[in-house]
Amino acid sequence: MMIQKYAVRLKRFGKSLQLRLFLILILVGILPIYIVKFGILRNYENQAAGQRAGLIVSRCQMISRQLIDSGYLNGAESPVIETELNQLGDLWSGRVVVLNRNFRILRDTFDIDEDKILIAEEVLKSFNGTPGYKYNHTERFLEVTVPVRLTEADNVEGLLIMSVPTDDIIDGKRELSSNILILQITLIVIMLVIAFYASRILARPFSKVTASLDERSAFLEEDISIPGYTETELLAEAYNRMRQRMRAQEESRQEFVSNVSHELKTPLTSMKVLSDSLVAQEDAPVELYREFMSDIAEEIDRENKIITDLLSLVKMDRKSADINIRETNINDLIALILKRLRPIAARQNVELVQENDRPVFAEVDETKLTLAITNLVENGIKYNKPDGWVHVSLNSDNSFFYVKVEDSGIGIPEESLPKIFERFYRVDKSHSREIGGTGLGLAITRSAVEMHHGAVRCYSREGEGTTFTIRIPLKYSPQEELTDE
Ligand SMILES: Nc1ncnc2c1ncn2[C@@H]1O[C@H](COP(=O)(O)OP(=O)(O)O)[C@@H](O)[C@H]1O
Ligand SMILES: [Mg+2]
């Protein structure tokens, strides 16, 4: 239990912005320390070697004159020179080699290579007049080659080659290194502390986001503001937008529930009034009973219709969950709808015309599309004038088919046009009620069309007539988002 909790926390920390900032800060802070340390040590070693070489060169140059004057380079014996050379070697506990003009080794204070010929790159270079040195870092020795001559202008008479161990330089370097290490550790500790706090401070606005969302998550009441970063500010803004959408949704849901209750209550109230008045009359005539009972039956029908419509709407609102797509002949579908509605149209003396179109096949949910078109044609009949007409036409292009339902009816006032698709909205409530409307028809139509990723539009002029058009893709694509022009 405990372990699990810590594991989760550790995993979270592993993915946190804070940890990332911390690591970056450490890297940025510590890397330079290492680079500087490396540079300092390298520099120290090279400088020490160069300095020593310089000392050796000047020492060698000091005995150059003696070497020439004593004729040592030409083979003359000289105890003085011998001592000088030995002293020179002892000074740095190194080895001194004297070379004559023919590259022959005249003297080796280590007595190893005497009489041998030595030809090497540095040797040749120094015979041209320039002293040189080679520092061997791994073998830890310094080799200095010095030309022997009287002045810069004179010829080079021979060479003095000196190789000295540089253990002391390495030792010095090591000492320096350990001094730096102390500094380094101190700096790293400081860096860690700075990185820890800085990363915490840098990541803090994000903790604030969580905190302020937690605080208000139960309520959708007020806007939040999380200044600190542009990112957190944007996050807050996005949250506020979402909150507004949710609130609008919540409000519309509440409104819907109260509308539903109201609509369902109306027929019940009528029935109650009718039955109460029958009960109240001592000896009501049978005719009155019959009349009131048929009124009550009408109210029951109405109640039934509202519930049926609500169920259709709810089913539709569940989006593509239970859509039943099949290749369908749309012409036949429309013909069937009109056939069913013809008796109602005849009662209103409204002419129903299916305009002849070329055949259209499309992938649709037959039941839902039938519901959508039926509602439009029904409206065309219901909100018509005596001797009016309703024309239904079908068209298609490469990707869509279009159903147009046109009527010669009473039309819709301009200010009502944006609202007619809302649930329970009716331009004239009492008129709609009279002719059996629930105010849900167009909401059902729109839901059905949107389930097919289509669109429905309405054009109307009050007193002249109304045209509804539906546009639906011929091929159904489940993933496609709802498109709105
Ligand atoms: N063809 C039409 N002509 C005139 N008004 C219409 C037409 N279609 C819809 N309306 C108006 O839009 C409202 C909403 O339509 P609808 O959702 O089908 O509800 P209902 O038909 O049940 O009243 C109707 O009450 C009516 O006022
Ligand atoms: Mg209707």
C-alpha cells in the first residue's frame, strides 16, 4: 500500500517538469566547472613544462662557450666540462647528451649511447639554430635540444640534449587538482541547491494551476486566472472557455428538463380538469361523458406523441452509438414518406408533389433519415394555407445528396428562424399545439442529419412559404467530424 503510493509518486516525479528543469540546470551549471578544471590543469602542466624547458635552454647556453673554447666538441678531454655536464644533469636529475656536428654522441652522462650516431627530427631542427623541447606527458619526461654556438650569428658546432623527468610537475598538477576538487565539490553542492530551488520556483506556476483547479473543480462559478507564465495563462483561459461551455450545456440541460416536465404536465392537467368536471356533475348526460372522454383520449395521444418524440430525440443524441447504415434508394424512401403523409395532406387540402429526379443511392440509416424528412414534410403540410402545396425534390452531386422540402405555407418570421431547431421551440405555441405539434420535430431532424454528418438549412419568408434543405454525404464515414459551413 505504502510502497505503491511512493512508486506512483516517484513515477510522477520522474515525468515532472521540475525534474527536467533540475537536470538541465545541473548540466548547465556543472559542465562548465569540469571544462574549466580540465583547462586549468592542462594549462598548468604545459606551462610548467615550457618554463622548465626555458630554464634548461639558458643553462645549456651558459656552458656552450666553454664547450667550444675547450675544444671538447672536437674530441679534447676536459675534466671541467665533465663536471659541468654532470652538475647540469644532477640539477634536474636528468640525462645530458652532447652531440658533435657529425651527429655523433660525444658524451652521455648516463653512459649508455656514447659514440653512437643520433639523427632525429629535433636534432636536425636544432642544428638549424633553434632550441626545441618535447614534453612527453605519458612517459613523464621533458627533452630539450639546445644548439651549441657562440652567438646567434655563428654556426652551430654541436648539440646539448637534455632529458629530465617531470614527476614533480605531475605531482604539482595532482596537488592543484585536489585543491580544485574542493572548490569543485563546493560549487557542485551550491549548484545542486540552486538547481533544486530554481526548478521548484520555475515549476511553481504549474502547481498553482492544479491547486486552483482543485479548489474550484466542484463549482463552475468563477473564472480562474493563473499569471506566472504565458502557458499557464493560456491554460487558465482554455479552462475558462471549457467552463463556459459546460455551464451553457448545464443550463440547456436544466432548461430541457423543465421544458419536458412542463410539456408532459400540460396534457395531464387537461385530463384532470376534464375528469374532475365529470365527477363533479351529479348526473351528467352520456353525451357529455362521450365528448369529455374523447377529449381525454386526445390528450393521451398527445402525451404519447411527446414521449415518442422525446425518445427519438434521446436516441439520436446518443450519437453514432446505434446507427444502422445501409445502402438505400433515397427516391423510394421519399416516395414512401409521401405516400404515408398523403391522407393527412388531403385532409388539409394540401397538394404533395415529389419532383422527378434521377435515382440516388446513399449510405444512410433509413429509420433516422425517414424521421428527419417526415418531420419536414409534416411541417410543410401543417403550417400551410388551404389549397397549398408541398414540393419535395432530390438532387445529388459527386459527394452529397440534397433533399429540398418547399411549401406555400405561412412562413417563419425572421426573428424566429435561428430558434426553430431548438427543442420545444414553436413560433406560435397555441397554434402548434392545436395541430398536434410538440416542438421537437426540427430538433429530431437536425440530430438525424448531423448523425449522417450532413447539414440542414432553412429559408423562409413570412406569409410566402418555407424551404428546408438537407445535405448529406453519399458515403457514410464514421470518424468524420461534424462539419458546419
Ligand atoms: N414549414 C414550416 N412553415 C412554417 N413554420 C414552420 C415550418 N416548419 C416549422 N415551423 C415552425 O417551427 C416550429 C418548430 O417546428 P417543429 O420543431 O417541427 O415543431 P412542431 O411542428 O411540433 O411545432 C413550429 O412550431 C413552427 O412554428
Ligand atoms: Mg414538426
